[in-house]
Amino acid sequence: MKTREEIITSMCYTWRHDYGLLKETNPEGFIPGLTTAGMTREEQQSLWQRMAQIFDNDIAPHMELKMIPWYRRLLYILVAPFIIGAWCIMNPRKVWEQAKKDFGVE
């Protein structure tokens, strides 16, 4: 699952595809270079803060319904290897056939 920061950064890239391109201004105030793509640090921070506000107010409250509590995630992490191991023991032929396909063993 993505973190809050990763989701907000993805929202910034969706809104402005040049979000990751840094554009520096010089002391005279004009932007050097032939291209106008990119954003200054201040523009990036402003966009990120606006997207964070949208995320916090409109998206995050609805995501809590889909989040798995930490104790259930821990249970899945601890129990999953045993389930996979038991399945491999009970189905050795399927495991061997899949391994032959995956690794090109004849």
C-alpha cells in the first residue's frame, strides 16, 4: 500500500506532468533555458500542499474503510508462510511442474 506522501506526489504528477522537473530562477527574475517545462521549488511546494489538502479532506476519510488493522497485517505476515508451505507439501507435483515452467527445467 502506498503512503500518504507517495499518493500526494502521484497526484502532483497527474495534475502537472512536469512536477519533477526543477526550474531555477536567476536573480534578474527570468528563467534561463529554452524550455518552459518544470516548476520552481516554491511552485512544487504550493502544488504539493494543495494536493495534500485535497487528499486529507476528500480522499483519506474514505480510505480508512479499506485499511487493514496492524494486528491483522501481522497475522497475515506470520501465517502466510505456513499456509504456502503446507500447500507445497500437499501438492508437490504442482509445485514441481510450476518450477519447471518458471526456470526452464526439462
